Amino acid sequence: MKKRYKKKKRSSVQLTGVVDHVKKRFCFVTVDGMTEDIKVRAQNMNGAIHEDSVELHLINNFSSNIEGRITKVIERKLSEFTGTIEDNKDFAFFIPNNKKIYSDFFIKKRNSEKFSNKKKYLAKITSWTGGKKPFAKVIRSIGDIGSNEAEIHTIMHDFNLPYKFSEEVEKETEKLNDIISEKEIGKRKDLRKEISFTIDPDDAKDFDDALSIKINNDLYEIGIHIADVSHFFNTKGLINKEAEKRATSVYLVDRTIPMLPEKLSNDLCSLRPNVDRLTFSVLIKMNKDYEIVDKWIGRTVIHSKKRFTYENAQDTIDQNKGEFLEELVNLNRIAKHHRKKRFENGSFNFKSNEVKFQLDEKKKPIQIIKKERKDTHKMVEEFMLLANKIVAEEINEYEKKYNKRYTFVYRIHEDPDKAKLVELKKYIKQFGYSINVDEKNLSSSINDLMKKIKGKPEENSIEKFAIRSMSKARYSTDKEKHFGLAFKNYSHFTSPIRRFPDVMVHRLLQYYINGSKPKDKLYYEVLCKHCSQMEVNATKAERESIKYKQAEFMSNFIGEEFDGVITGITEWGIYVEITKTKCEGLVKISSLTDDKYDFDNEKVIIIGRRNKKSYSLGKEVKVNVTGTNIEKRTIDLDLL
């Protein structure tokens, strides 16, 4: 006779987690150590809001879909919000901008207090009990709805981005010595007489990296020189604490929110021309077949001879004349060889679809330009990839030499989820393409796919789908491969002015070069997780600023017709990217009046019930711009 086992009631288990309020009717709570998030219906949220830390109990004892009830809000991450106000005589309602806050706030007005429906405000929750509307007070007006300062400050606030550095951090920065002592130079390899130069965007102010090359005894001696940021502040100061917290610089359309104060990022650490600068270098010797035969990693001092932009470095190569022509040509040739080899080894070759905005003096967009990737972009990128790879591999050599594990910060990229690859394969089949999802052949198969779709209407949609099928790269102390680059080990070493993981890598390298024993992992594990989260947050903020400027730009073209390509299909409508401006807008399914249309989730198409007309991803269409909402950052379109 089979034994009967009594199932343990889930309701007796108390858990803690963080709220992700995905829809008005329910949220999910992420609990560390659980592979599945816990669903909580709105009536069981007990006043919790997005990103709150909460206590909860499980309530469905036997269901496979875990559900819970929030019993207590432990900590509110968000207490201040940006939004608009609906004003009444004795009270007002505050409507938050945050799309994951599904309640408006009650504001009890003081005396003759008045609010404008044309402005944005910052408000703070003062009390919130149970399921009732929260009470809030208005802190201040941010500005007129649609104005650059109001909208950008809204994005900064919604993504918890800092407005400025504290006075204490600025004071600590001002005390930094801007004179390089002879004693410090004596501790380093002196490369000031070598020809080195930087290559950066035309509007860059922080120059992280410089390159050098010379030929000696039939060997190419290449230098990849990175700003020695960690020299200027230690782990105990306020600068370090703030840099840890920020973790990354954030590049909004109209401004940069730097990780480091300006004196560091744009001056002391920036590898400006014609001044001595402290660097951390990877020096490589290659033979005539461009194979690495020797390498050295350590602290150096350089004196950059020129500041190139990508454009004028490219012009020098293309026109075969100009300063440091021989160096640029040699570097470009070597980079092309290593790039080709990298792709042959399975590195992905996704193209960049980034845009940049030309703004007028009032920060209004007057032109959208697709960023062009020149050979000089690829050249610099290739040497940075090479330096990052060599640095990660250096730790392997320490481990083999001393037969122990060394704590380090890696940039890892795990294998794609099998289910997502099956979805990708199914999706591209409708266009007549296929991929081999076998692990050994996947990279080359996807690269072949990218070649086949190049220049075709479906190119963007397939590439976006393929990128979404990939795992997200992240920072970790675990030594794992980087799938997308096909590197066994990889790190981030080359951008310490704008990425805190690179600062940690510099410090760890120097510790180990000095003979230090392996560092404890805990600090670095915590910071790796934090830096990965802040990177995702920065990317989202940057995208929001782009969407805002795109909506603002397209408001100049209401009523005009454009060619476009379908980039997304949902049950509520069709997303179309306008070919000329690279702006994406929505054709609502309700605006398709010639028939009743249904969404086929499996085929990812919208099809008419009567006329059988269908709209699929990658299809070329003509659209009319019917409206924009700058505050919501949306563009409305009609199909023609």
C-alpha cells in the first residue's frame, strides 16, 4: 500500500521579497532563492506599491501557480513621485507619472492653494493605510508639461538618478592633487616619449583610453592605455562611496549624469592631449601574422600627442595623409584581422541601430541622425575587447602559478534560453529563414542569418527578436564565458571613468601585481549585482529620454505621411518604425476600420476576419502621423 504524505501548507511560510507591479490587477513579488515569482492580486497587496520590500504569506496551498498575500510593507523604496494634478476647490488628486503606480494620491489643499493642469509636480506620500488612496503633499513644481527641464527631470526622478554631487563629495574632489610627482612617475613604466593618441566621439569630454603602436624587430608593439582612475581615490572616501552608488555614467539625450565629479572625469583622469596622464596599460607584442607573442599589464604614465575624433581619424586613413597615418593604418589592419578571427570563432555580429539628436539652444530636437559605425569605431572597439580579454586571462595565469582561486570581476554572458531560441526559430520561419540551435553551431548560424537579412524589410524586426532571445550580460565573480563574444573569460577594464566595475578590476589587478593574496569575494559579489542592476536602470532611462525626444520631434510632422516598417505586433495594435526618422509609433487596432482584425499570437500577425488582409513583422507600410503625447512619450499613427 502506498504511503500518504501530508502536503505542507504553504500559508504557514512567511517570506520577504520585492514588489514588481506589472498590471493594475496584480503584482509579482520576487523572493531570493525562489525560481518562480509569487503572484499577488490587487486586493491582497495591502497598500504595497512597486519596488516595496514586503512580507507575505502563500495562500494557495496546492496550485502550481504560486499566489500570496502581502502582510506587511517592510520598506518603501519610493516615497516621492513626479506627476500632474487634477485640481478641485477643497482637494486635489495627484496622478503619478510612474507607469507602475496604479493609484492616484489624495491631496488636502491648504487655504487658497491652487495647482495648474499644465505643470508637472513633485509630491511625497505622507500616509497610506491598507487599500485606501494614499495621502500626499506637493513639494514643488517641476515645470511646464512638455518642457525639456520638466520632462528630463521627470525621467531622472523616475529612475532615481542623481541631480548633482553632494557638497562633501565636491569638497573631497577639490582637494585632489593635480600635479603628478616624480616619485609617482618613478613607480611606473614611463611611456611619455611614445606616440599615443585618443579617438573618441566629437562631443566627448572624458577620454578613457589611448592607443599606441610601433614596429620593433619585426614585432608590432601595441599599447592600450586606460585612465588610472583608482589612483585618485581610495576605497574609504566619499568619492568612492558615491561612485559605488552610481555605478555607471548615464547618457541622456541632452546631458550626461557622470559617475565621477567633473574634475576627475573631464580633467585629472581624462587622457587629454599634450599633458602627462597616469594610466593602466596593456602592452602587447604581435608577430607579422598578428599573433600575440608577449604581453605586459601594469601602471604607466603617457603623454597623448593628439585627440582624434572618429571622423578625422577615418579621414586620415581614407585620404592616406595626415598626422600619425602609419600608426592608424597599422592599427586598423591589425584590428580587422582580429575582428574577422573573432567572428570566425563564433562572436555575434549584431549591427548597431543607435540614433543621435541635433538639439537647438532650447534643447529641442531639430534633426535625428542614425549613428554611423566607421572602421575607426570598430578599430577602437576591437582593441578594447582585446584588452578586456587579456586582463581576464591574466587571472588564469595567477591561479595556475599559485594553485589557488583569485577573486575577480568578470563580465559574463550566459547561453540563451532554449525556449527563446525555439521561439526565434519559429518566428523567422515565416520569412523563409532557419537557424541551427545546436550549441556548437548557434553563433555561426545566427551570423549567417544576419548576413541574409541585411538590407531587407524584415532586417530590424528579426535582429530585435534575435537580441531579445539572448541572455543579458552581467557582472559576476564567477568565472564564466561570454557567449556573445565567444570568449572563455572576459572582464571590463577599459572604461573606469564611466563604469565602477572597471575601477574594481583595476584595483584587483594592482593588488595581485603587488603580490597580495586573493581578496574576499563578498564585497565584489554584492557590487557586481548592484552594478548590473544600475546598468539596466541606466539603459532604461536613456531609452526613455530618446522616446521623449522622438515624440517631441515627430510633433512637428502631424498630418504628414511616411514610409515605415512594422516592428511590433500586439493585441492592441501595430508598432511601425518610420524609415526616415527611426521613430517608432503605434497604429491602434481600433483605427483599422476596413475590417475586424484579430491578433494571432503564434504567427505574430494581425489578420482581418472578412478580407483576410494581414499585417506581419517586417512588412513595409505607409503611415500618417495623427498625434503625439510628449508627456507619455508616444507617437500615434494611422495606416494608409
